Amino acid sequence: MIRIVTDSSCDLPERMLEEYGITVVPLVVRFGVEEYLDGELSLDEFWQKCETTGPPSTSQPSAGAFEAAFERLVDAGHEVLCITITQRHSGTFDTARLAARRFGERVHVFDSASLSVGVGWQALLAARASQAGQSMAAIIERLRDVRDRMRVFIVLETLENLRRGGRADAFIRVIERMARVLHVKPVINVVDGQLKLLGVTRSFTAGLRRAFSAVEACAPLEHLAVFSTRRHALAEEWAERLARGTGFPPEQVWVGETGAALASHGGAGLIGVLALPTADSAGC
């Protein structure tokens, strides 16, 4: 059987990980000299430490952590498909690929070119395909198709965490002065695995409208998710609006809070949306 490995940026709930036998290799979260594996702190504990210690930094898992996960599964007789956060903003893909060399064709590493639930949705699709008996080649072909169609938009309350982490230097310099003087809210999308500036708005609500209009243009949709940091009620409200605007079944929209990997760089108050247009969607 093909088993799926991913990193902790995937933001999949524990019940799904258990149901589909998905192995998660944790990223590392650092508050000054204190270091934690992603998941060691609950979300409440994570945000409490942010308030008392200041914004954290993150780093990719070690090659040894990936190698240990691969070895356990290969020794049990499985092939392994590892799906990672975008390599454009993390060294996780390269580290996983380095660890995979020891196992030859038994382990394949795939760059999701996404983050948060964009990684998680691809890992879930791969696990379902594996349970359906599909081959490694067929699963990877399916993932490439989904990766090409997937759209991710994020509205930020603040630029400070991104600026400090250096993850978006290409556009930070362009809008940083404007953001400080006019308090504009950046709207970001993910293009070929890289964070790009979609635009800026004078209010958070206007930013949500900008991002959600872009999603509505992608309808009809195969999958829809809304994620946030510390703004679950607002995320629920806008998820309902977005379901109505796209004709997507409201009960099938994923709504959740993103974990430490994205929260460390996006800060509190962000809302993001992932949309997967159907293969025949012409508007996105």
C-alpha cells in the first residue's frame, strides 16, 4: 500500500490523519531560545506564548525526522508519498527529498506548491486514492492536476510577521510604508507556490471582499475551505457567504484555524480561503 507522509503545515484535523493513516512530520517552532515541535503546544498555548514572548520563528523538520518516518513505513512494506509545503518559502521539500534518497524508488517527494489546508487537501486526496488502489504514478498525476488548479488567497491584519520572517521580501518593500501610514490590509495569493501581492485595501472587510470576489470568479468549485487565526466566528460567517456566492454546498466547506506554521508568519487575525475550481471552470 502507498502511505502518505506530510509536514505539520497541512492543518488537517487529527481525526482525518487517523482515518487515512497519514503520517505528519512536525516543523520546529522557536520562541527565542525555546524550541518546540509543531503540535507540542496547543493553539491556545501557542498564542499565549506569542503574547508573552513575542512572535516565533519556524524551521523545516530535520532530515533525520523525515528519514525515521520513511524508514518505519518502508520497513512495514509500504511505498511512501511525501507531500510538503511549498518549496518557494520553506526548505522542507529539499530536506524531505534528501532523506528520501536512502530509499530509492520506495519514497517519492511531491511539492504541494501550497500551504496550510492547500497541503492538507492534497495529502487527503492522495490518501483516498491510495485506499482506492491507485498506483503511485496515477496519484502523482492527480496531484499535479489539483496543484495547477488550486487557488489560495489570504487577507492579513498585519504585515509585521511576514516582514520579520523575510518570507515576502519581493513585495513587502512596495507596500510597507503605505501599510504603516494608511493602515491598509494586504491581500495575498499563492502563485506557483510563491506568495504574491493581489492588492491592498483600506479595511479588512474590503480585503475579504476582494479575495472572495476572486474566488467567486473561479466557480464552480470542487473544494472550498476557509481558514483563520483567532477569527473563527468571522471565518464561519464569510464561509457561509462564500458558499452562497459560489453555489458550493455550505455543509461541505472546511472551516478551521490554521496551526503554528502559517500563524507564525501571518500573525493573528488573518483569514484565508482555498478554492479548487472544477476542471471545466473557465472563469479562474
